[in-house]
Amino acid sequence: MSNKLSIVVVEPDRERAILIVDSLRAAGDFDVSVISEVTGLARHVSSRDPDVVLVDLTSPSRDILEELTLASGPLDRPVAMFVDRSDDSLTKAAIEAGVSAYVVDGLRADRIKPIMDAAIARFHMFHRMRLELETTKRALEERKVIDRAKGLLMKARGLDEEAAYALLRKTAMDQGRKVVDVAEALVTAAGLLS
Amino acid sequence: MSLKPLEAGFIPLVDAAPLILAREIGFAEEEGLDLRLRAAPSWSTLRDMLAIGAIDAAHMLSAMPVAMALGLGGISERIDVLSVLSVNGNVVGVSSALAERMRVAGHRFDFADADSAGRALIEAAGDRPRIGVPFPFSMHADLLFHWLGALGLPAPQALQVVTVPPQLMAEAIAAGEIDAFCVGSPWGSIAVENGVGELLLPGSAIRAFAPEKVLAVRHGWAEAEPGLTRSLMRAAWRTGRWLSEGGNQVTAAEILSRREYLDLSPEIIERSLSGQQVISPRGEVRSVPNFLVFFRGAATYPWRSQAAMIAHSMAARAGLDRANAIEAARSIFRTDLYRQNLRDLGAEMPGASDKIEGALTRPTPVASESGRLILEPDSFFDGYIFDPSTQD
């Protein structure tokens, strides 16, 4: 029997799956495969009989894997979630990064650590990327609303751009609100009145 | 007075209302809490967040802390149950194809008689029906095992109970992966709205008063933070009372429907709060008393017998020692903290910490401190009785 650890990564997004697989392969000589279908997930995982299952914590389908922790039949291998408290800091790091792992009982901690380290690093990166993307998107949307509000003020009050923005900012400060909120209220109101 | 921050996790379901509205209606603030709510993507993630201390409290399946006390399901931190957040609220539904077969065979879909509904289901579904539940350790699973077991399908050999996250339940039934489901509100109604399934029974037709969600905290946290524990319990209890008052359902449904909470239409949410269930895509309506209970009949009291009963059936399925399981489960349902922290609010205080589960077929006055406590019916459809004192 091969001594290689077999790892199953549950990840519907193909790009992400490839990145995770790459980083795991770089971390050690593992036998890595990916399941992208949520349908029949518990069945697929148990048929591959892996040593470790890695799954995104933000996925609702994670609950499906909890079934694996119920050793209900004589053929089922007992599976425990990685969070077995033997290494609290690693557990915490994993949960904060948004990855959880299910490992077969009895697997030694020093064999899991490199896998978890690689997965945690990768998940942290995903998290950062997602945060950056959201921040950028929000900034763009806010700018769009403020531009529209400025345009409305320029037309209605005959102001130039700078004066329109100053008026928005002053109103926001007076009311203790954000500029974008005032702009949004103005755009909504203008939409209703037109 | 400055508010004390407290982080609580929830799963976006109608029965998260006692926490969501504690924040939105202001009971949390009145109790001195800045209650910050975090939606969790799955039950296992919510459990882990609570266990590692990423959150202080959680809206949790009643069976989950019991499973943890029994050492089932991976993580085993001691979690205490401060109170019950909701009773009942689950529905059993079947695929459109199965509903059609049952109808042809003469089933009337009265949404009330668990005996005839169960027999019709077994008859029409064939061998080993596949039934989806949101989590392996849940009242949903317990209800199914009890119901179909009593009608002659011994679990787990004769039926396949599979885990399907609630938000994927309608999809799973549409894709033919499952024949039936038992799920919390409002996900059964979503299956009906999508035209992929019909509702067969409310959970209350199987067991009239089943503890569904609980207010859970780490044991160590409750010990270390008695002030926060007290405030949280009081805020949740007062919100439960508010939810039970007539006329508040519309407001509650509107708030729950917001994007940061359930992100679903308020009309669908109101069906659960009012117990007016639309059971088929043809719009048939069934009215269910005690469909989802937040307050009535000392609903929030964490009866130790309820913990014992969950532990009893869980231990039987997992092959654990029943007496040990019952003892472990009873101790985490904190009737002591309930008495200590809610008495001066006027909460009804039952005289005992245990009751015989399933004995009441009608509203019944029982011994309590005020002498005014009336318990709601809690019987099982098959007359089953669980007496915790005879389970050693």
C-alpha cells in the first residue's frame, strides 16, 4: 500500500481548486483529488476513502461532510474533524482562514501540519483577494452615485462641480452622515420626482 | 450607560427571530448589550465558531450541544444551553412526483394526521426512501426516525436520511436526489414556491412540542461572564414574549426579510410566524396551531428531560451507553441559570427541572412558582411517552 497521504479537496470553483491543488503538491508528495459536485458529496468522499478532506468553511455544503463523522456502518471509516484540539493554535488558524479539514482518526499530527499550513496560506490569500475585490467594487459604486448626485446639483442649482461636491460634503457633515448616503438619498429622491 | 459588546452567531432561519429581533426591536440594548449578529454558512461552522471563541453565543439546533456532550461529531467543547429559543417550526415535504402518487393512492394531505401521512408515504415511496435533513444531529432527524420507526421502518436500515443544507433542499428535491425532506422554516415553503414539492406534515403533528433551537454558549464563558449571560438570556426571553404578542408578526417578518438576515420575501416568512402554511403550488392553505412557538407554555424553559430524550435516541443510534449519555446531556441544560436570571422578569417557573415528555394531550396546568403555568400539549402521534426517571 502506498504511504502517500490522499487528500480530497471539495471546491466547486475550478480556478480555486487548481490553486489549492498546486499549493498542496508544492508542500509535499500527496495524492490530491478534487470534488466539485455537491450532489452526492458524502457518497463521493467516502468512495474515494481519503485520509484528509479539505473544505471551504463558508460553503453551506460543509454540513454534508458532518455525516462522515457518524460511523454508522461497519464499512465506514471513522472520520474526525481536524479540530480535535490536539493543536489549538493550528485549529484556530484554520478556522480563521476559512478552511476546515476532516481527517481519518489516528493520522499523526506531524503528517497533517504541512497540509494545513499550505491550505491555510492559500485560503488567507483567497480571503484577501475577495476583500480587495469587494472594497474596490464598493468604492466604484460609491463614486458613481456621488457623480450622479453632483450632476443633479449642477443642473438644478447651476453650480460647478467643485461647489456641488462641497454642498454634498457640507450637508453630510451637518447631518452626521456619509457623503455617499446623502448622494444616494438625493439620487433616489430625484428619481421619484422625475 | 455604555453597551457591552456581545457577538452571537445564527443561521438565517425564521427561528433565529429571538436574537435578530432582540437587536432590532431593542431588547438587547435595554439589557445593556450591543448585540452583534453574524450569519453562519452552515451548522458545523457555527458550532466551530462558538467552540473556538470567535463568537460568544449561538442560535443552535437543540440536538447539537447534546451531540457535543456525547462526544459525537468531531469537536467536543462543553456547550451549555441557557434557554430554548423556539419550539416546533419544521415541516415534512415530499417531491411533486411522490405527492402525486400518494394522492392517487387516496391520501388527503390534511397536514395533520401523522399516522395516515406516514403510511401513505411508506406505501408510495417504495424501498428505503431518501429523506433530506439539514444536519445529522437535529430534531429533524429525531422526528423522522421516531415517526417512520413507529410505523415500521426501522432506522437507519430502512430509510436513508441524508444531510442537505436547508437552502439547497428545494434544489435537491427538484433534482430527484431525495424523495422527501424535513426542514425548518421557511425552506419547506420555498420548495412549494418553486413548484418542486408539497408539504405533508408540520413537525408538531409528529411531536406536539419539540424543542427546536436553543441559546447556546460555552460552559466556561457562562461561568466567566455571569453579567453578560444574564443580559443575553433576558433579552432573548423578552423578545420571545414580544414575538408571541398579536400584531407583531408583520413587523417581525419585515425585519427578518432584510438582506442581512433571511433575504427572502416577508410574505413567506409570515406563513411560518402565523402558522398559515401554503402546502402545495396550487395554493391550498392549512392552519396549524403551535406551528412555531417562541413563548407560550414556558416554551423557553430548558427542560432537562428534553435533553435526556435527545441523548437517549442519539445514544441508541450511535451505540453509546444510554445512562451516561442522559446524564451528560441533562447537565448542560441550565435550568439553574434560567431560574436565577429570569425569575424577576416574571417568567413562568416550572416547579421541576424534568417532565414526562409526551404525556400531555391538551393544555394542562402544572406546578409552578406562580401557580398559573399552563403547559401546551406535548404528545407524540403514536402515544409514545418518555419518562426520564425510568431511563437509568
